[in-house]
Amino acid sequence: MEFDVVIVGAGPAGLSAACRIKQQAADANQEISVCVVEKGSEVGAHILSGAVFEPRALEELFPDWKELGAPLNTPVKRDDIYMLTSEQKSTKLPDLLVPKTMHNEGNYIISLGNLCRWLAQQAENLGVEVYPGFAAQEALIDENGVVGGILTGDLGVDREGNPKDGMYTPGMELRAKYTLFAEGCRGHIGKQLIKRYNLASDADAQHYGIGIKEIWDIDPSKHEQGLVVHTAGWPLDISGSENTGGSFLYHIENNQVVVGLIVDLSYSNPHLSPFDEFQRYKHHPVVKQYLEGGKRVSYGARAICKGGLNSLPKMVFPGGALIGCDLGTLNFAKIKGSHTAMKSGMLAADAVVEALKAGREGGDELTGYVDSFKSSWLYDELFRSRNFGPAIHKFGVLFGGAFNYVDQNWFGGKIPVTLHDTTPDHKRLKKASEAEKIAYPKPDGVLSFDKLSSVFMSNTNHEEEQPVHLKLADPSIPIEHNLPLYDEPAQRYCPAGVYEVVSNDDGSKRFQINAQNCVHCKTCDIKDPAQNITWVAPEGAGGPNYPNM
């Protein structure tokens, strides 16, 4: 099938780009065909975010979003920020000491999945073709190195890749003059394109965190709609910089809260388990006071790009561009990436429309996207936040937080120094023999839970008989290299129990991959110390089915 524009991923970046292209085309009386492919079973099925949402980009895209019924139902009422100093103690930060980027007046607590469902409706109303359940497997690249669309994965093949009787549907070539990649953090085609076109040659290493999130129905007497709670410190490092992160607890509508922990994937202790850190975090009195007597109704996990401006690769290549978290536009100082993803998609859309209007056919680079990005509020915002992540990595939560307070509140993000962190997250692990072992408490089934019951609540499902989508470059590395050196950290960094080290009858060990459990967080692709695991898209519609994440 042929289109003017193909967009990979129906997240905030991809859908905003699609809507903007159609809006601009209508204004210019121009016919531009746009197709969005989405690997989830429906739009929003794979979307997971906190999320406190800044409506700036939405107001530019749809100034009448309120009349159109955008699901922004809970304005932020108050920000509470705590430093958790131990498993029982905490200190609440006075407003004066909170960095400007953490103030949320004018923002909304939302389900990003539901916002994307709404954006997809607007896109379809504008004439965009949206195809959920189709996983883009690779970019179509011609002999001149020009991207000309994508190839979707085959449906109905067995573990060896052979067609299953009566079920096989071959993948489709979706050809385009321009292709925008909006796969989210660590997109698997985006990763290939960055390598193929050497897009990251002038950038710092990208950095990541894993966000683990639950939705709870809570006692109405403990619910305060619009309350935003953030914490730093326990159960992660307070003064050190080796195992850092932070948490969120947001009171949404219908007597529900969303609660989550972000663990920086720069952590050094291979015994650390982000999932188990999250489970014990919920027992802290600051968090427990809201969850006690409540019921967990949903679970999920997703990696986030947090390198910011210093880690942005080159944005364009012949025939296409990276947008949103495929590019890495999240503003980690605000813990917000939705408005920045939307804006990047809109800027790329403007460049596409301009190119098509000029009669260009996609063999070139969208330099208009790069130019407009550099003169936009998006660039300015990312520039002002460029030091946040490196400061935390270098100085820890306490001193890095103090640096950021000075940078944001005294210098408006324009302190005359730029910090860098050039060590990739997968190179930060200590050897297991040199790291402190962590004894995690058993889940109580009330506030804390095990991995398998959690995965069940993510509604994750994959067609059982299909090729394993977690590829090992060298199958011997997990047992022969990672196990003796790092006690095979995949057993712990995966929040879904995908990876196990199993003992055979003869006493030897084997590495087992339970691909059916995968919630598509991509942490294994990022954190494996040997960079031996590659995540690729499984059969379309496989993975989690998040209702309101």
C-alpha cells in the first residue's frame, strides 16, 4: 500500500503528527494520505505513563480540546514532595525548596492511554488511516539508503517462522514518501536507524529509567482528587549516586490513585530488583496511608528515555525522522514527556507538509524539522533541563537535587555550565561479588505482590506459537558470562518474570525466556551488561492490554 506519510506508533507523538499533517493539508487545500500503524491490539493498549500532563502542545494542536471532549478531567490541586529518609521516616519539602520544574499548577492528572484513544478519534475524523494490531518489523531502505516506508510482521507463523495452516497472513509493505518513527522509548526500528545512519555520533549516551505503575481503588475518605505526591530517597539511594530514582502517587477521579516508582537504569548493584523495590516502597507510611484498605486493579511497566537534550541523536535521515521518545524528548526535570512528544510530532509534521508542498518525494532529509525544533519552545525547555539527569547521576539525589534547585530557581535553567554523563547504563553494573546483596521482604498480598500475579493484571497475552521476540545474539552468554559475573541480572531487572535461571537435573544451569509474560518495557534491551538481548516486535496485537494507563 502506498501513502504520502507512514507513521509508526499511535502514541502522543505519532498521533499528534498525523493530526497536524491533516490539519495543515486541509488549510492548504492539499491532499496528503497518512497511515498510522500501532502494534497494540487497540490504540492505547501499550501506553503507560504517570501521568501529570502539561496541556501546552494540546492547546496548539486543538485549541478547542475542551469542547471536543479531551479526557483531561482532573486538574492538579496540590503538590506534596517528600524526601524518604528511611523505611519509616520522611521529610516534606517546603514549597520554597522545590525546583520550579516540579510545580504543576495548570496541569492535569490523566490516563495517557485514554488521551491517545481520543487523539486517534480526532485523527480518524481528519481522514487519517489508523491500523492497530499491526507491528512494524523493519524499515524499507532502498539501494541509495533512503527510507521508503516499513514492512509489517507476518501473522500466523510458528516458533520456527513457518506459516501455520489457515492462519498465515504475510506482512505488508507500507510505502511512503516520508516515514515518521514514533515507537516510544527504545523503539526497535529507531534503534536500527540510529545505528545505520550513525545518528548518535555527536550525542551523549542515552540514559533510561524503568517506570513501574499500579492503579488502585482506595477508600473515599483517603482520596483527594487532584493531589500530586512525589518522593525521592528510600528505598533507593538518598546521598549516593549508584542506585537512584523517585516515585509518584497521583489522585485521579473515581476514588482512584496511580502509584509508581521510577528506577534509574544507571544503577550499579546487580542484586537490585526494580519490581521488588516498588513493592516495598508501598509499605512506607507516606504511601501506605492512601493504599491501606484499597484494592489494586491494574499493573504495568515501561522504560523511559531520560537523557534529555545532551543525548538527542540526529533527528532526520533520508526519507524520514525520529519523533517523541524514539528521539528522546522527555523532560526528566519535569518527569513529563507527553507534551514534548506531541510538539516534536507537530514540528516534524510541519516539515513533511512543507516538503510535499514543494514537490519533494522523500529522497531528502527533513531539514525544516531540525530548524524549527531549534527555534521552538521544545528546544528551549530541554535546554533549560539539560543538567538534571547528569547532576543526579554524578552527585546523587541530595546534592544533585541541590544543584538542580540552584540551576532552575536561581538561573532559570541557564546556569553557565553543562554537565555530561557519557557512560551507558549497561556499563554501570558492579560485579555481583563486589555489591551488597539485597534481602527483599516477601509480598504480603495486601500492599505488595509477586511478579506473576502482577503480570496477570496487565492483561498481557501473546500468541503462544510464534517466534520468540527476545533475541539472544549469543545464547551462551547468560550462563557462561552474566551468571558468574553479575548473578545474571535479567532475573531481577525484568518486571514481568520473563527471564529465569533454571537448574537442570544434572546440576547445570540454563537460561529460560518466558516471552509470553513480556510487557514490552524494553528494560532487557537496555540493561543487559553484554548487550546480548535484542527486543523486537512480536506478532501484532501481542503484549499488554492496558485499560487506563
